[in-house]
Amino acid sequence: MTREMRAAVFKGPYDIEIEMVPVPVIGPRDVLIRVTQSGICGSDLHSYKTGFYISQQQVMGHEFVGLIAEVGAAVDGLAEGDRVTGFYAGVCGECFWCTTGQMILCPALFTNSTGYGLPGAFAEFVAIPSAVIGQNIWRIPDAIDDDTAATSEPVAVALNAVVAAGIKPGDSVVILGAGMIGNACMQAAKNAGASRVGVVEVSTSRLEAARRHGADIVCDARNNVPLDWAKDNFGVGAYHFHEGAMVDVVIECAGSPATISLAFEMVRAGGSIAFVALPKGPELIDISKIVHKLPRILGSLGGDFDLAIDSLSSGAIHTSDLVTHHFSLEDANAAFAAQLDVEGAMKVMIKP
Ligand SMILES: [Zn+2]
Ligand SMILES: [Zn+2]
């Protein structure tokens, strides 16, 4: 008899239903995890609103912590009851990118990964196929609470962005948008030795959280002109024919048309811009700012879970107070509605 479990199943934009679905059946190399809680990611929210990334019947959720319920006979070093997080990246192993060590670029990534193609963690159980510690499943140290543990993935994404942006001691940095990832980028930029880190936001609670976590200066973009704020605080950056601000590194974590163009205005000529957030659709950018300012422009996707878990357990990055809400699986639609409210919520967790 197939065993069944409750899961939050995507039916279409703004519509999730709780259904009984089969518990994933694990093979000898797989692990089954009973989900303790799972956070709603910005990308889950994007999918919830538009259906982008996923098809009908998808169970989302890839930022989770749970306890191992079953271990395949051929899995090394893991046991029932272990507290873990995981992410199975279903890359093909054969394409140009997989065979040249750039697995993150595998075209198959979003069709066969945890919460993208494969069932995710907004369910009682989630499976990690071909489980290998340090590769797609990670043990959570006892010192880390469940809220913190379930933020390992967004923290990994933030750390990756800061490394990609090449932040060096003494750099000035502006983070545009300070949700979970922006806040973690801000903390990681400080840890990397940035001399001054500023945050631009439109939410009072997120501005307060940024300040609490060590932002040197913040800009409430609702009643300030962010470019003027950046010029005042980081200096005026002249470039051919024009002037912007003098920020060494800008990390774009908001994904709005206004912040995307601000990134090009604020960065100094020869500085770096890292794009982390996904905009709703294509955005026009002023190419003359690329030709005349020669910024390094980077996209950032994915990250290193080991580094994230180390940073969280050492206290270098602190996220537990950024988790603002917990909802039961039955209230998944309410959970997504709460996560949509940028003023009221930072990170919403679903507890099956
Ligand atoms: Zn995520
Ligand atoms: Zn591939």
C-alpha cells in the first residue's frame, strides 16, 4: 500500500491546496527526511504569484530543516534521527557546463531539483536522492536552532554573492533591498572587511533589522532620494560626461526597476555590481553606464551550504530573529500572503 502524506500543492497563481500525496519512495542511495519547518524563498514567492519556475502539482520548498526518517542501505554516514538540511541539484552530468565544472549552469537544474521539479519541503516528508554529506545533505549542529537552520540556503546564496562581488577590506558597499538575503549579504560584507555598508529599503521593519545587524547607514527610499543619499555618504563619483555615487560594490537584492537602475548610478566607475534578486520581467538598462563606467557585472545563484552552516554556528551571520512568522502546512496560502507583505514579514516558515 502506498503511504500518503499531507503536502502543499501548487494549483496556479495564488492557489495552493493541501492534498494527500504519496510519501517519496526511497532507493538504496536516498534519504527520507521528516520536515520540521521550511522557509518561503523569494523564488517560491515569484512562482506563487506567476507560476514561473514550476508546473501545476509542484510541491515547493527548498529551505528546510528536518530529521532523517529513513536511510537507504548504501548511504554513508547518516542515520535515522539526524538533524539535517539538504538540497538535491538535479544536474545532468553530461552537458558542456556539467563537464566543465559549472554545474550551476546546467540547463536541467530547475527541472529536477528539490522544490523545482522534484517534490519540495512544504510537505511532511522530503527525499534527497543520491544523498552524500557535504554535497546535497548537511548535518545541523545542535547549537543552531530550527529557525536558523532553515535559513542555511538563503545564507549560502548571500555568502556566494559577497564572494562573487569580490568585496575586499576597506570597500564601500550598498545593499539594495534588505530581506533575508539582503540582510545576510550586509552581514557577510561587514565580515569581509567592508569599511562602510549602507542599506536601501522601503520597509521600516527591514530597515530596523538591517540597523540591528550592523548596517553602518540606512536609507529609507520612501522619503529620501537614494542617489543623493549615496552621494552624501559615499562621495560623488564622476565619470565621463556625468556623475553618480562612489560606491565600490553594489549588491542588488530587491529586483525592482528602480533599484536596478540605481545600482548603475551608485556604483563608482570601475566598481562591481552583483545581481541576486529576480525582477518580475525584463528591465531596460542604460548601456552607456556600462560603456562609460566599466563596472564588473555579476549574477549570483546558489551557494556553499558548508560555509553557510559554519557562519551560522559561529555567529558570524545571525538570522534567527529575521524569522518573523510560523504557519502550519494547512495555512500555506496564509503563509504566502504573509511573506508577500514586505512591511510585516521578513522570513515566513511553514511547519508541517
Ligand atoms: Zn531559496
Ligand atoms: Zn548538465
